[in-house]
Amino acid sequence: MAQGKDFTLRIITPERVFYEGVVEMVEFNTTEGEIGVLPGHVPMTVILMPGVLTIHEPEEEKWAALHSGFAEILPDGITILAEVVEWPQEIDRTRAEAAKERAERRLRMREHGLDMARAEAALRRAIARIEVLD
Amino acid sequence: MASMRDIKRRRGSIQSTQQITKAMKLVSTVKLQRARSSAEKTKSYFDCMYETVRSILARIGEVPSPYLHGRTSERKAVVAITSNRGLAGGYNSNVVKLVTKHEGWKKEDVTIYAIGSKGRDAFARNGYEIAEDLSYLAESPTYADAMHLSDKLLREFCDGKIGEIYLAYTFFRNTVSHEPILLKLLPVEKMEQEGPVAMAPMNFEISDEEALELIIPKYITSLLYGGLMESIASENGARMQAMDNATSNAEDMINNLTLAYNRARQGSITQELTEIIAGAEAIG
């Protein structure tokens, strides 16, 4: 294991550098399910799915809603290229809940000509947002 | 020689034009700074994205992905990024020229996705087909806007309606140098391998083909967004330069007119004096 070496996390979005710091563990959701990454991980690139991102810092834990993008994992750090990622304080709960309901209703009704993949993605995003807040 | 009054009036009008160009220069300087800092902020994202896509393509070799191989359709979609406002020197016409002067392209085969009303009007005047007018994007685009556009383009591409996608934008080298560039977005061309790829070995849990399917749309979106950011910075840079030139030209003209005015004034004084003296001598 990479004991004693810093394990850094960088989260970059098109608009800003979202997070940069030394962490102990990072958890997030990928196309293969939820994974947790510790220092010394095998080099890997994974595609992200909407979900909760948990950042374990030496002192505290931080959460964020991570919606899409991909992550490049190296033994000494992770770089996440995220298209959309939000801190809990940036999320509007009422809006997220409304979006969740809307997406659920659409999926239930199976409206004609509805883009199912899109509704499903919207539902996942809404759920991720609400989970981060809780 | 023009009369003193004419010169004075002309000088006054140039002076007020100069005030306007000076103000416009200041405005675009401020806008340029803002646009440049946001373009720089996005830069690390694109560098990372570019590296990743390059290393995937270098590694997986030939796969039967529609994104890598040309379609049968002859149609070319060009996303042309110009501005909604003029007075920016050659900024808009340079982008338009990229397409109109492109050799081997037939007008009938090209469809324009116009971002910026100046470009839209120029293409329409030249008889190009405008598929969509997205001029509102030229002011302050968001990443979601770019996502929307790339979704639409990819759908058309996958349906076989268009065979190639290009992006015509202005690359922001620095404050004084901007370069119009025509970039091929799809099909993705194999990039030349320049030395070893500095990235982690791609160890996808899903297959390469699937990874490609997921990453290419993000790649296109990031290129579109990057192109928009660069173009906005370039637009303000170009306008700043144009207005700077206009201000100094006005300065030159004002100087010349002031000289002409003073000469005319001196001439009229001399003439008056001569007349008075001649009159006095005639009496005496």
C-alpha cells in the first residue's frame, strides 16, 4: 500500500476546479455499481453514474451529488472529470423532490414517445441529490 | 480650402466618434478579462478529456464504432461560432470564410448550425442552408447548452442524416492573436501518437466499445463548450483591437483637422490684415 504517501483527489468540471485535496478514501457510483477507492488502487478508468460522492478526508467526511463523467484512478490519486457535481448547499431540495416526482410519474405512465432513458436519468439525478441532503 | 466652420464641425463629429470607440474599447477589455479567466478555468478539463480520449483511441485500435468511421452521407454539419455584434474587425468574416473558401466543399452538402447572428446572416446571404439558429448561445453559454447541442448533432449523425461534423471557431492564442480554426469533430480521427501516453492504462470494467460510446459524446460536448469559450474571448479581443485602432485613427484625423483648422484661421487673419492695410493705404 502507498502508506505515508499522499492520496490526492481532484474533481474538475468544465466551469471550475470543484475539489482538490488529500483524502483517505473516495466512494462513488459507476456503471458497475458503487465503489470505494483506497490509496494504492490499481490504475483504472471508470465511467460514472449519478450517485453520492463521499470524500473521506483525514478529519471529516464530505458529500456531494455527482451526476456524470468519468474517473481516472491511479495508485496515488484520483482525477474525476465530472460534467455535473454539486455540494449539498448548492442543491434546492424542493426542486429535486419535484423533479423526482415528475420523473417517477413519467416512468409510470409510460407516455407515448417519451424518452425513457432520459426520464430514468432524471430520476437517478434527483435521487442522488436527495440522498446527499439526507 | 474648406471653410473654418466645416473643419470645426468635422472635427467635432470625429471627436464624438472617438469617445464612443474609446468607451467600447474599455468595455471589451473588461469583458475580455472575464472571458479569458473563464476560458482558462475550463482548460484543465479539456486537457484531461483530450488526453483520455487520445489514450483510449491509441490503445483500442480498430473497433467498429460509428464514431470512428465515416458514414455514407455526404452532408456536412458545420457549427459556426461567430458573434451577435459587429465592430470586431475581421472576427466574424474570418470564420465565415473558413467555410465559404473551403476547397472541395459543395454548398449543397453543407448545413450550418449558426451560433451568432452575424455568421447566420452571412451564411444565409451566401445561400447556405441554416439548420438551426442558436445565436443566443453566443453571449453566455453554459455547459448544459453545449450538451444539448452535442446531443442533437450526435442523433443526426447516428441516424445517418449527416456524415461529418465540423466546428468553425476562433482559437484564442493571446490578447492580440486569434486564429480561425475548422475542427473536425466526427468521425474522430486517429490522433498521431506523440511519444508515450502519460495516462493510466485504460482498465475499464466495461468493454472498450462501450466506453467509447459513453466518452465520445462527452468529448464532443467538451470541444463545443471549449470552442464557445475560446470564441467569446477571441471576439472581445478582436473588438478591443479594432476599437483601439479606431481610436488611434480618430486621434490622427483630429490632429490633421486641428492643423488644417489653425492654418485656415491664420490664413483668414492674414487676409483680413492685408485688406485693412490696403484700405488704410488707399485712404492715406
